[in-house]
Amino acid sequence: MTTPLAALALLQSYDPQVEHPGNGTFFVATVVKMLVVFAVTLGLVSLLTLAERKISAWIQDRHGPNRVGPGGLLQPVADGLKNFMKERVSPGFVYAPIFWLAPALAFVPALVSFAVIPFAAPLPTPWGLIPMVVADVPIGFLYILSISSLGVYGITLAGWASNNKYSLLGGLRSSAQMVSYEIAMGMSTIPILLLAGNVSLGAIIRQQAVTGWNVFALSVAFFVFMVAAFAETNRLPFDLPEAESELIAGYHTEYSGMAFAMFFISEYSAMITQSALMVTLFFGGWDIPFTSWDNEAPYSVLKSLATLASFGAKTLFFLFTFIWIRWTLPRFRYDQLMSLGWKVMLPVALAYIVIVATAILALDAAGVARGPLYGGILFAMNLVLLVILFVWLDRGRLISPASGRARAAEVARLRARAFEVRQGRRAPVAELAGEAAD
Amino acid sequence: MVRAYFPLLLLFGFVALNAGLILAIGALTVRSRPTPVKSQPYESGIAPLGDARERFSVKFYMVAMLFIIFDIETVFMIPWGVAFRQLSCAVALTPAGCPAGQVSFFGLSEMLVFIGILLVGFAYVWKKGALQWD
Amino acid sequence: MSLLYQVHFYLFGIIAVASALFFVTRKNPVAAALWLVNTMFALAALYVMLDAQFVGAIQVLVYAGAIMVVFLFVVMLLNLGQTDAPDFRTPGVRLGAAAVAVVMLAELLVLSRAGRIPEVAPSATPQTNVVAPVAELLFTEHLLAFEITSVLLLVAVVGAVVLAKRQRRA
């Protein structure tokens, strides 16, 4: 079979809505999937808090938590119990209704947004084919985009209701940051729509089974999306809303006990959703690479399990990346953060949309069929674009306006002074006092 | 089909219920013992001075307003992205794609006009220094 | 219309109306804004029930997620109710508001007469692509409106900058 025909057969063979389970089966399956996904998310969140500490310890060459349970494995349980036993401090001057509503407003969007992400190939059961997604809605990733745009409320309101200057600053910063990067995130997904022609995540996974993973066909979009995902989840290098060294704990300074834990849970579950979304949009979702065995009917339990493992492995990789980057990169300054979002990510995403649209038009005009060749040509184009972006436009500074802008002469002066101080020819304190007197 | 959205409704209810439960358990299990010092806002040990809810830099409103505008632009791009292949094909798409020789610039050019007009606004904002955070 | 459909229709309808009432009557402006978010949500659910799924998603994305955030921002930080802002509810404004309400009510009554609004039942077959039908109309038949929207957005951008800059100088 020639390549285009194979691709076509693949597209036709997979239609998740061929068989409709009855209403009873649908209801039972929904409840089961919902409970399982909810439990797995919460379980994963608690493991992630441990993983964060273990990985940071590993990166910094220390042991990390190792007292509770074997190898510190029960640490999350201890943390959870401690949070439950903590006194619920209700500070004076807070606006109580919103102060207590805010954690819930952060918690709900973070935990419901995973619902539309397909995590495995459909599962055949005696009662019909069950799609392995909590809610198989046709608006797919628009749902995630809308729901994650609601995450701003919890943080902003927590900061405002706390009546604490640090909290308010944290809340304000985060809302401006999250809305800025939401634009970049939205625009970086448009090239995917150009390729897939549908907003449903199932369709996007199918498209990647045909043209190859979008991370190759749309590398620049992936880069923009990943940066935006870090900013949306308030993770380092974009953790300004809770920058410990500047704002105590940012928007959740005044929270204690379970209310504090809820912010924590929502941050980590937002991380899980963003990782899963990156996997789904750019890494083929549950697709197993180099084979179309998993994408074609007939489905079996084995296929569902194998694809679930594939999805899980990819998602865990991105969760690891989130932690890895947190313990590797320093925090951006606020002006750098804003100019990165508006002056780099937005123009890059916009230009990329036009470039990809033109490329698709050219490939269609040249009569290249959707398939590995199509993806390969796009990948080659992306390599060129990445070189232009990072080697030529950015000149090795990694995102130009985000880098510090000290003048060369200033740097030279500071270096010379530091050298003199080290040589003992100049007292650092006296120097500073003299400068202040000027 | 509306049935597909039923799980979302169920999930929203379930998660909201959980959020309420977690907050309630936290409130019910442990007695709160407030003291005057404990109920002060924590500002690094310095006695809080005045109300925190002050007016803020207009920059934040600026960003928020620009966000709405560009968000709406993105919202227009979503349907364009979805329909792009059909829009850039002079005849109806076949399952194999656009028939040879029928590819048109219609889809691309209409978005280029849209983006072009908005780029004027973006350039204006940039030039005026509204994106500069100092 | 199935019973379940009707139950949900009234559920979301009541939530929307009740939240709107709370929005108008709450004294605290932030609480009021949050009730309005709730209204937007209920409206989105109603859109989805009318099979306008794309509009429903956009309703949440743009209204609940973007416009209301700005609204909340302004309400939160202008310290409404605590500053010396003059009460704009003068008798003239009240009369104007009442007049608008009456006109809207009359419009609703006229429109709800039989035959004005075609009855559309939600499709029984699942749609696989809910955006494409909207998109194909928007970018062919209503192309001019779409392009003019960009001019509208341009005006909004310029307006936002001009306003912010003027406030800064003052």
C-alpha cells in the first residue's frame, strides 16, 4: 500500500463514535472514569510533591526526605495529615466570603480541565466501545483553554481578599502574567488547527498518527506553548506570584492548613493537565510512535493498556521537566517576564501562524499528500526556523529582551571594582557608604 | 450531541463538592484559637500600615485591556485555523485533500488582512511604550 | 424535547437569572462581579444545550475568562464604595434605565410570539467538527464583517493606550 492510501485508511478506520454505548453504560462508564481520573490526579499530586523534593535533592546533591516510610515514600501522607491538623487561621481584615471561596476557585478549574484529554485508545467492553476520556466533547481543547483561563480568579481573589500587601502584589502579578501568556498559548495552538482541521483532541491525535508528531512538524509552536505552559502554571522561571524572596509566599501568604493545601493541589494538578496537554497536542497523545497498530481497529484491552502506558510515560516525562527546570533556572524579573510574553512570544507565534499557513498552502499546491513526507518537509522548515530564531535573531542570548541589559561599560566597571576589593585595595563597605553620600 | 457534555456537568459538581468538603473538614476538625497578633496580616513582622487594597499602577489595567483585544483576535483565528484547508481550496475538499490546481490564496489572504490591521495596533502599542514595564 | 433536557434548561435558566439578580443587588462590587461570572457560565451551558458548542466555549473563554477578569481588576483596585466617587444613580439615570428595561421587555414579548423564532431541536447525531460550520460561514458569507472587526479591535487598542497614557500624566 502506498503511503497516502495507508494514511487515508488510517483516518477512516478510526472513528471513536462508531458505536454508541447505551445511556446506562454511558452513565456508569462516566462515573467510573471520573472517579478514577480524580483519584489518580490527587494521588499523582501527592507523589509529585515528594518527587519535587527528591529531584531537587538529587539535583543539589543531598538526600531529600528519607525519614517517613521507606526512602521517604510516605512523606506526602505525613504532609497531608499535618495540613489537616493545622489550625485554620482566619486573619482579621480579610474579606471572609471571598477569602474562603478563593481556594475553591483555584481548585475547581485545575481539577476539571483534565476531563477532555484522551488518555488511551478506546476500550472495547461487552457493552460497547468506551472512549478513554472522561468527557468526549467535540470542542476539545477549547474547553481546556477556557477553563484554564478561569484559574486567574482563584489567585487574584486570594490576593485581594487577604488584605496583605504581599498577597495583593502576588495576585496582581499573577493575573497580569497569566493573561499575557494566555495569548501566546492560544496563538501557538493555531498551527495545530491548521494541520488537524479540528479542535477535538481525538482528531488532533489522529492527525499526528498521519503526519507525525507535531513537535517535529510545528517545533516553534511547541517552544512557545511550553514557555506559556510554565507561565500559566506559575512555575519557575515564572513563579513571580509566589516569589519567596520577594513576596513571602505571594497570594497564599495568609492561608493555612487545608486552604493552603488546596492552592498547592491546584498548582500541581494544573501542571499535570498542562503536561498532558503538551503530550496530546505535540507528542501524539496516547499514540505509540513508529507503528499504526495502536491507532487501528479492532481495539483490545491490550491496546488500551499499551497506549495508556505510552501516554503515562510521556506525561511523566513532562512533569519531570517541570521540576527539572524549576531547580535549574533562576526567576525572571517582572519586566523581563512581561516583555518576553508580549514582545517575543506573541510576535513569534503570530509570524509562525502565517509561515505555517503559507507552507501548508505550498505543500497542498505541490500535491504532497498528508503523510510522513508532509511532516518531514515541515520538520525541515522548522529546523531552519529554529536556527533563524535562536542562532540569528536571538544570537545565543536565549530570548533576547528577557536577558539583562546592563551596558558593557557598567559591567566592566563593576568587574574592575570587584577585582580591587578582592585585592584588598578597596573596602567594599566604605565604597558603598561613599557612594551613598554623593 | 448534548449527552457528551453530561460528564462535564457531573465532574463540575463532584469537584466543587470535594472543594467544599476539604474546606469544611479543615474548619471542623481543628479548633481555631485566634489571638490579636495571629489575626494580623503577616508582612514580615512589620506592623501593617493601612489598607492593602490601594489603587494600583495603570499598567495592570493596560495589560488586561490589551489581553482582551488579543484574546478576541485569537478567538477569530481558531475557526479560521479549523476551516483553513477548505478556505484555501476553490472546490469542496475530497477525503484526499484539495484536487490538483484548485488551491487558492483566499484563506490565507483574508487572515493576512486581519493580522495586518491588528499589527498596526500592535506596533502602535509597542511604540507608545505600553508594553514596556519599568 | 426530553424531560431531562427541559430540566437542565430550567436549571441553567434559573441559575442565570438568579445570578444576574444577585449581581445587581450585591453591595460588595467584587461579590457582584463573581455573580456575573456565574451568569456567564450558565449562559455558556445554555448555548451548549442549543447545540452552539463553539459559542458556548467562546462564551467562557472571552466573557468569563477575559472580560470579567478586567472587570474584576477595575472593581477590586479602584476601591469602589470606599472612595469619594459620586453616586451616578441620579433620577435621570434611573428613569433611563427603567425605559431601557421596558423596551427590552417589549422586545422579548414580541419576539417570543409564535413563529418569530424558528424552533431548532439539537441534532441527535453527534457532530465531529463543531467549529467548521461556523467558520465556513464566517469566512465566506460574512467576510466583510470579520475584516471590519479587526478595525474595531484596532480602535480598541488605540483607545486603551490613549486612556492609560492620559491618566498617567494627570
